[in-house]
Amino acid sequence: MAGGKETPRQKMIGMMYLVLTALLAMNVSKDILNAFVIINEGLQVTNENFMAKNEFTYAQFEKAKANDPEKVAEFYNKAMRAKGLSDEIYLHIEELKKYLTAVTAGKASIEEVEDDSLFDLRNVESKDNYDIPTLWLVGSEPQAPKEGEWSALELKGKIENFKSELLYLFDNEEERQALQLGLATEGDFGKEDGVPQTWVTANFYHLPLAAVVTNLSKMQADIRNAEADIIKALYRNISADDFKFDTLAAKVIPRSTYVIQGDSFIADVIVAAFSTTQPPRMRLANQFSDTNDMPVYDSFDELDSSNISVVNGASRYAVAASAEGLKEWGGVIQIKGPDGTYRSFKIPKQTYTVAKPALVVSPTAMNVFYRGLENPVEVSVPGVPTEKLEIAISNASKSGSNGNFMVKPGKGQTCSVTVSAELNGKKQNFGKKEFRVKNVPDPKPFFGGATGSDNIKMKDFLAAPGIIAKMENFEFDLRFEIVSYVVSATIKGKVVEAPCSGPYLSSNAKKIRGEMKSGQKIYLEKIKARGPDGTQRDLGTLSLKVI
């Protein structure tokens, strides 16, 4: 009676069956065969009792379906499916018992039996026959049993399919694992003369007809017992209204507590029933289905229980918002039913956004983009994920994503940045910001660390390789390339000039520098530089006195 509770009568029958099977291995007597007849008749009574109990459960289904057809229909239909599966294999075994009895009595088929009383094992003359049941059910090779109609292998396949069909009436893997239907067809069935027994050989090989029929009757009992377990489990699924709640309260579920001007505040208001004495259990899942965002898990106890507490009969999930970005969570919540078992309800994937505290200070007089440069721009709207923002910029090109962009303005004098996003299926415009477009300011030329009309120490003067251009007090790190300049000085009363291409002194310019004396002036004139935008700038003249 695997998977269900046995009555004392059933236990007694099972014990007698085991004893007789052991005796059968040693010797077969008329008394032993008659004992099998008695056990078989007891099993038939047990089967009738199972059928009566199952019919009572089906009657309960009928009443529940009449009261609430929408709720009960799914489980009622599954119960009817279980009944159909059970009846089908039960009747097959019943026909198999009759067939074996008929052929053992020398009949070609069941139809040749004129008196149905012959099918009563008590009236069978050849109940001690080994050969015919073994031939029809197993064949001559026990390790390679025969296949086909009325064979033991056919019955084995029907039993396995029966169990599988019953289990998959339940969508929940935990429920399937909890059901122990018996009717094992694989595993350890002992040894005969040192040879491991299979389900086929243990139940049907070289056994007299009386034992084979009794084995089949026991399988019928196991089938009705499995049916009872299944329909009871299905009926528990429709008794959710039996849960006892002691508190009713209005619950407000807002879509968001952060509403942008122009959008709408939306909240669902429900009346919730819950128990303060039987609070639910909740766990967090780490994996979700790609198709329906439902949690995927093997066992409730293996799920994450951190950051979960119970407050006034309700499970609460509270986690510190330590890092910004889009966060996901979901899991499983369980509530104890009237039978003491827990029902599981999946919590689909939920999302929320963690944003940095927003402080925006805008110096309106300095809203500037520099022409020819990639100007960094960070765009954010409090309460809106950056990945949802849509950025449009006029008179410029942009690159980047997630609120961080590089903007390169065109030839115009202004650029405008427009920000929008699609929220709750509606496009929301957050406004426009104007920026002035300016040229990058000119850099300053330096020679040996001196600029303008400075004095320059002789050692610095002699060590300087040429002119460099540097940006002073500018937020961008820009490199300007010196294109050309002219070096001039008065040497021995005569003005001498030397042109230079690029930043470094030409050979002639170095000769001029070599003849300079302390107190003399040297001029670096017509200094031209090229910026990162490719435009050429005139940087003027350096007038340096050597000291």
C-alpha cells in the first residue's frame, strides 16, 4: 500500500502474502495454494473499499464544483483524468487475470469460458500450474522476457506510464516529489540462486497461477491506493478558502511614490486578509525564467532568507540601497494551510531603481560648449533610470549612453539639449537646456619656462630645446602644436634672423643663441600653433632678456 496509510486488515494481508511467497519458494502444497486464494479474496475486498473511499472523494469534488465552478474546474478535470487512468489500468489487469485463468484451463480465449465462475480462483483446478503463466507472461528466457499483448513487459510499461501521467497532473515539482505512489518497477527485487531478480521475474516467473493472480490483485490495490493519494492531493488545492485569517486591512499599492510633473499618480487599493498567528514564510530567488519572469528553484529551503522579516503578520523585504542602478528581486512566499502543509506562491520578478541624491547647481552664465572638442555632458532626471532617457542635441554630434555623453558642437553659435523618456507607456518631456558655443582660447607660448616679456636665466636659455604652447586655467587638457616661428637678435651690431619649422630651434637659431651674452634680448616672433580642431592660431611674440 505504498504511499498511503494501511488498515490492520491490509497489513495482515501483506504479511501473509510475504510469508506465503517464502513458503512457495520451498514447496507448493494444496494448503499454500489455498492460502493464496484467501489472500487474493482479501485483496479484492480491499480494492472494493478503496473504490468506495475514492467515490466519496469524487462526490466532494462534485459538490465543490457546483459551488465554485471557475475555481474548481481545473482540479476537478484533473481528478477525472486520474480516475480514467486508474480505471483503465485496473480493468487491463482484471482482463489479464481472466486471460491467464482461461488459457491455463485450456481455453483459447476469455470468450470460450462459458461459466464466469471459472474466473474465481477458488474454482480453478490448475491453480498450481507454473508453465502456462510463465510462458504467456515472461517466456522461456527470464533475462530477456517476451514482449507484446498480455506480456509482463506490456504491463510494466502501462504501470510506469500510469504513474508518470498521475504525477504530471501537478505543475509544482515539490508536490510531485512529495507523492510516493508505490508500484515500483525498478530497483532491488532480491536474488534467486544468486541471480538478481527483476520486477518481471520476481512477480511472474516460475510462479503458480494462484500466486500470479494474487500478485496482480495486489497491483490493483496499489493502483487504487495511488489514485486515492492523487485525488486527495488535488482536492487540497481547491480548499484554499479554508485558510483562517484574523485580520482584514486596506492595502495601497502605488505604482511609484515618485511622480514627475505632468505624469499621473496611480495606486491600486485592495482589501487584504492575513493571519497574525500564522504569518507567511518568504524566500528570495536568484534565477528567473526568461519567458515569464517567474522564479526558478528546486527547493524552498535552499532559497535566500536574508533581509526578510515578519511585521504584523506580513512578510517584509528590506534591503539597503547601497549602490545605484536598476535592482531586481522576487521569490516565493508560503502560507500554512488548515492541514498543516505549506502552499507556495511565486513572486514574479520586481524592479526598482536606486539613484544618487540629486543636487544640481547650474551657473547659467557659463553654459558653454567648446567648438572642436568633445565636451562631456552628464544628464540625469531624479527618479528616472538613465538608460530610459532619450537625449536630443541640436547643432552637434554626440556619443555615449546611460546619461554620460560627449558632445561635439558644429559651426553655429548655440546648441540645445532636449531630454525625454517613455514612462508608463507615455512619452514625457523634461525640458530643454541652451548652451553657447565658443572657440577654444589661445594657448600661451613658453621658452625655457619664460613667456611674454620675461627675463630668462642663462642656464634655462641654453637648455630650452624650443617653444611649447600651454593652456592656462582651462578645464580641458589640450595639446597645441607649434607650427613655425622666427628667432631674431642683434649680434655684433647687426640684426640676425633664423626661421624655425616646428617647435624646436633650427640650426641657425641655435647659432644665434650661442652668440648671445648676458643682458641681451632675443625675440621669438610670428609664433604660429595648430589646435586639436586643426585650426591655426597666431600666438604673437616672446621678448626675452637673458640674465
